[in-house]
Amino acid sequence: MTIRMIESEQTRVVRVARKPLLPPLAYHWSLQVGERWYEIAPMKETKEANKINSNRGSMANGTRSILTVEASVVGETTKTDEEIERWNQEWLEEHPEYELLTDNCQAYVMDLMVWLTDNNYRLLYNTDTADVDQPEEFWTNDGFEIETDGTAISSYTAGQSHGCAGPLNAKVTVGKLTTETVSTGASQFGAFVDATAAEVEANFGNAIGVSAGLKGDTGIGIRGGNAEAHVLGFGGKIGQDGLEVNTPLLGFRCCVIL
């Protein structure tokens, strides 16, 4: 196992943000590496062609909204801007046209995130609809520690996989332990321990989802647009992703229009 600290310019924090379009059913996603944001341009700008926009600042241009929740830390990367630019060009060659249910902003962010972090990430969100292949390597056996801008997070993952085909998406996680304290404003604060021995999760977008496994999550606060509270796996959350109820063995989530 290797756990790295954010302590050099070559290692940069990776964050994901989303703007509600029709919560909890539809969101626009963007990804930040260091100070630079990446996102798929809106259809009104590109018509049917996919285009990747990039900008520096506190938020991606396409995610600017009073409803946008502050970006969540998902991991770290040692990839350079030049490597990201080459990867972006390859992604556009493989996904030249925008498809609402498949080759969209969420598919781009998921693919980029997995590549940047070598599948060593912690993501709070579920995809609404996207076409995402499972990573080549399931076993990660790696971790990271990050302290930045009001967030302190330590995460270790033995193995994980997240595949999507339109609104259908599935996740498999083995041996994941994440501790997080966050205090970045009214939209994100609290302390959390996310402990998963093993879990299988299946979702139909953000409309409905079920999970089974063995978990011991404990914590309370607001993050990722949801208020949540858990004690040793018992608890739930409510917010932009609807309503979720969990036990150590089973979980259920459904759409609630807020």
C-alpha cells in the first residue's frame, strides 16, 4: 500500500463539481486539476460535436450557478497539463459527437477522473446517465491523504469498479476506508468515516438504487449536496440526490424532488 501526501507541485488535487439541471435527475459535471477546470461544452455551443472547455478560477464556466455545490475532493494526480491535453484529444477522437445518454459531461468526467487517479478515487456522486467502461485494473491497493481548503481526507481502497450504460450504472467496492472532515462553508461541513468491507451497488440514474454488502459508515454533516447521518452503517441521507436509507447490510435510494 502506498499513501501519498499533497506536498509538491507535481502532485495536484482533483475535484469534481456538478450543477443541478433537474435535481435529483439531471446534473452537469466538471472536474478540476489544481487550479484548472475541464468540462464538456454545452450543446448550445457545440451543436452535435463534443468539445472540451477549460478555464482557471473557483468554478468551471459551465457549472457557475447559485445552486452549484462546492466541489468535492476525489483524489490526486501526478499527470501534467500536457498529458491531460493529449488525453483530451484522444477522448474526443473516441467520442466525437455529443450523446445525451452516453457520451456526455458525466462520461467525460468519469473517464478523466479514473485515468488521472489511476482508479484511486473517492466519488460522492452517482451518474445520471453516461457510457463508462470499467477500469482495466480492479485492484487498486492504494490510498491518499489530502489537506486543502477546509478539507482533510484520508482514503484507502483495495479495489473498485464503476461501469455505466446510459442510466444503468453499477459499482463494486472491496476494502475501502475513508475518513474526512470538511468545513468549507454552509454547503459542506461535518466529520465522516466511510468503511466498506465489500459492497455491490446498482442504480437507475438518480431515480432509484439498491446496495448490498457490509458497511460501517459513521458520521454527520452536509457534503455533496446532501445532509447525512450514520452510526455503524445505520442511517441515511437526504438532499439533491433524493432520499437514501442504509443499514450495515442493505441500502435503498429513491428520487425525491426537493
